[in-house]
Amino acid sequence: MRTILRPATLAATLAALLLATACGAPRDEADSATDPTDTSKASACSPDDLKTLTPGTLTVGTDSPAYAPWFVDDDPTNGEGYESAVAYAIADQLGYDTDQVTWAVVPFNAVVSPGEKKFDIDLNQVSITEQRRKAVDFSSGYYDVRQVVITTEGSAIAGVTSLSELADAKLGGQVGTTSYLAIDEQIGSSKQGAAFDTNDQAVQALQNGQIDGIVVDLPTAYYMTAVQLDKGLIVGQLPLPEGDVEQFGAVLDKDSPLTACVSDAVDALREDGTLDRLASEWLEQQGAPELS
């Protein structure tokens, strides 16, 4: 991703890290070589040097309620659920102990909107998009996600196998999410998507017959159909737009001095298999039908 430098000062090191991350150049063999005498990078990404909201503490944001399977028992602090576990794994990579991590409640829309943040990083199933990059920073992606349509048995869209069969469906999703945008951009439904502040509201609307289905990410779809919905079922996965992989990333304040270090931490967790292990532990791995 960048060439390892040996600047004279710590400030120059941090500036070089930020510039390299913004460029996004691929890492080559020379870049990945480790010089045991070069401690500048490790120092720049240590709790003593990271410019967090509270010195020596990493503040992690997420929404409330914090849904399974991303969190367990609506308690981000317990380390259970995929995103809670990933947050603590990132913290560990950066050198923070568990008791040096604190959590803040941040509504989804406040996470991706411009303005000062009350978190250092936020994990809340936020997909990385170029539009959002105008307002916030993202780490490297920590989860590759697919969007899914769910419904209940006997509904108007139960059993459909193609996007064309959803053309007249009334679908809903959480406002501000890529799930909601997919109703228009990928499915092309003739009816305006129903926007809900939370997934719980969308579930209730589906149960009440106000909408035909909900668009959510695949792990959340498994949870909703198995736990929240009476006779819930997965209709199918949406095709990936133009072959791109949609990813969730940790959100940071725009031009945050932490972005490079957090991305390095996520990259390390992907490379050593931690992200795959946590996904196997907390997220359903069975497949879902593809909508053609």
C-alpha cells in the first residue's frame, strides 16, 4: 500500500501514513518487508500516540438497539456478536486492553453525516461508498456483504425467483442504508420504498401487511426470518452491482488521524484469518438463493 519511510520525527511518520492511505496504492513485495529496526509505525499506532477523543481510550460507536448477529443481548460491551468482537480485535491490534475500550450510542444517520463525531471508530453495518467518503473516512472493509430480500410465507413475493417479479412489490428498508437504496437502484421497484428508522419498525410493517418485503444484509436476514418474523423466509440475494463487492467498514471522522492505523489493524485481522474465524463463529454461513 505504501513504501516504508524512516523520517526524523513522529509527526512526519503520521503524515506519511495518512497520505499513503488516501492514495490507496497496492502493496508490493518491497513494501511488505519488515525492518526490525524500524519502530516508527508501531509507535505512531500505539495508544500513547493515537489522537483519540479521550487519551488512552478507544471510543467505539454503534446504534441502539444493537442487533444480532452483530451484537448479542443489545450489549456491545460484552464482546459477543460479530461487530463487537471485531471492534475489540481492532482495539487489541492497536494496543488497547479491553478496559481501555468504551462505547457510545450513535444513530445510523449521525454516523455517516458530516460533522464532529463522538466516537473514534463506529461499527454499525455501514457500507463503504464513494458518496459517504465525502463526509467521513472508512477503514479497510471488515466484512463482504450481500443484500437480500426477505418476506413471510403467503406474501405476494413469496417464491419469486427474479428481480422482474419484484417490479410491483412494496419493499422497505432502514433509511440511509445501502439496503434501502437497493430498492430503487438494483430492484427498480415501481413503488416508492418504505423508509424506516430501524429494522424493528420494518419488521412490524411486514408483519402488519403494510409492505411485501424488507431489504437487509444477509446475516441480518437470517436473524430476522428465524427470530423476529412469524413464518419468515428469504426470497433471495440481489446480484452484485457491476460485479463489485460491497463491504462494511469502520467509520471515522473525516480526515481522522486514526484512519491509517485502523485500516492497518483491519488488514492484519483479515490476513491472519481473524475476520474469517469471527464470521464463522457469529454469522450464519449457509447460502441463499440468487435472484436473476
